[in-house]
Amino acid sequence: MHEIRALHDDTTITVYQAYGPAIALPALRAQRFAPPFKRDRMTWIKPSFLWMMYRSGWATKEGQEHVLAIRLQRTGFDAAVAGACLSHYSPAVHAGRAAWSAQLRTSPVRVQWDPERDLHLRPLDHRSLQLGLSGPAVHDYVDTWTTAIDDVTPLARTIHALVRSGSLDEARTLLPPERPYAPADPHSSHEDS
């Protein structure tokens, strides 16, 4: 099953990234990604907290010691999803390899679905979204979509300690409340009622 689950409200969605202090600390101070963050590289954002814990080893892997929660404008995230290309060829989605290759060359956003994780970081049956941003999408991410950046490393370490001690119910209560997220169609107009 493929379903976007995320911490979100009416205007923002939270995604996660993990970095070393050289990138994380300037980003926290500026509330924007700043040098030495490189805009010319693909950057992967993940709406799943537990998938980020899996990827960063609960913020223990070298270069991933700081887990950041980045709040994005939903309109930006939704536009990225709408214009994204799967990172791999799928006969169920693409008319052929040539069509997929053409889309891959022109889309600055990649979609990848990876197994979601439980508190022990074991794979679950359903999939978690990752978005890879490159080119103009990275610039939009940094300059326009980001509304706030928070350091959730202490939360990651607290939850990890509870998991290690066997206090799974307590650990679960601290997880960000991720719920199904349906991106809006960026081509439809929305009027306030």
C-alpha cells in the first residue's frame, strides 16, 4: 500500500532530514538551509519520522547526528508531488522505458516508496514516501516552501532510549502524530468559504 502519512495542518506539512552539525546548525539559526548546504545536489525529504530514524540510525550515523523537522508550505509540497517522476521504471505506471526516461530527464522531483518502519525499525507492509528534489525544486524548497526548521534530535534520542528499555507504549505516545495526507491538485483553484 502506498499512502503519504505526515504531520500536517491546514497550511504546512512536516518532512525530515538528517545532517551533521556543519549543515544542521546554520540551518537552525537561519531557519533556511544555508551554506555549506549544496543546492546543486539532490536532496531527499521524508514525511515519515520513523523512516528517518531508520535512515539515520536514531541520529547516530556519521553526518546524520542532527534530525531536522522542516515545515513546508503544503502548496509547494503538493506541487512537487504532482510533478514528480518515479525514481525507477514501472510498467504499471509508464507507457514504456523511453517515456519514463523522458520524464526522468525533465522532472526535478523523484518519488521513491520504501517500506515504512516500526519502533524497532523493522520494515512494515506499507510504503513510505521519499521525495528527491533537484534543480529548481531545491531552490523552491530552500527559498519559498520552508516555513520553519526544528531540531528533533532530543526527541529521537528520548524515543530510542524508551524503545531500548522496552517502554514501547510510552515511546509511541511521543511519536509525531502522522496521519494520511492527500496532496491537493495544484492546478485546481481553492476559494475560501
